[in-house]
Amino acid sequence: MRTLYFIILFFLTLNVSAQRFAYVNSEYILNKMPEYQSAQDQINKLTISWQNEIEEKYKEIDVLFKKYQAEKILLTPEMRNIRENEILNKENEAKELQRKRFGPQGELFTKTEELISPIQDKIFNAIEDFAKEKRYDVIFDQSSNISMLFSDKKLDKSDNIIKMLGL
């Protein structure tokens, strides 16, 4: 029985020592890809454009509010209500536009997914092909939330992936 345990332990030790590990830095790889830079530029331009659009809405609201404040004492209670509702409606429209553009499932999120996902898929496929070709059991991503307290540079295969992508 004891010999059986030693034999099992021996084979388990062999199996563990035979595993091959490597890591890549996907952020480094992404930054080397011209299509990623182009996608980032598109996203930045859209973000600036949408932010300016929202800022214009808030400027209009500010003008309406200042005008209302200046004329408030001359207005009837009914006219005050109308103006206040107009300002509130404009604020709600601006907030809705902001949510539509920058919210969790907003247009910025959708556009980012549309532009970046294919690039990330391309990298993932290259990593997968590299791992199969070179017979790596595990490849970690150094740029993710995995804490790598120490990593030997010879295990960094980011440049190999960049070469596989033709960059």
C-alpha cells in the first residue's frame, strides 16, 4: 500500500514538473498594433464630440436658469412654474443624453466593444496558436489583475505574439 502511494506521488511530481508556463503583456501587444491605435483615436474623437454636445446642453440650461433668475420677480406664479418645468425638462434631457452616450450600456461602451473586441480576439487567437505550437500549458496575462510577484523575462512571450501578428 505504501509503495502505491510513492508511485502515485512520483507520477504526480513528474506531471507537475512537466507543465510549461509563460506570460504575455496584452497591453504591450495592443499598443504595438496600429489598428488598436486607430480604434482608440476613433473612440477619443467620439468621446470629445459627445462631451462637447452635452456641455452645450448644460450651457443652454445655465443661460435659461440665469434668465429665469433675473426675471423671476416679474413673472406670475404660473409663468414661474412653466419656466421651472422647462429648465427641469432640459436638465433631464441632458442627463438622459449623458446616460445614453456614457452609461454602462451606452453608445461609448457599444462602440468600444465594436472596435476593440475584434483586436482582442485576434490577440487571443495568436496566443492560443502560440501556446499550442510551443506546447505551453498555461499563459498568464501580466497586464490583468493577476499579481505576479516575480516573473523571469525569459518567460515573457509578448514579442513572440507580436511577431505572430506580423507587427
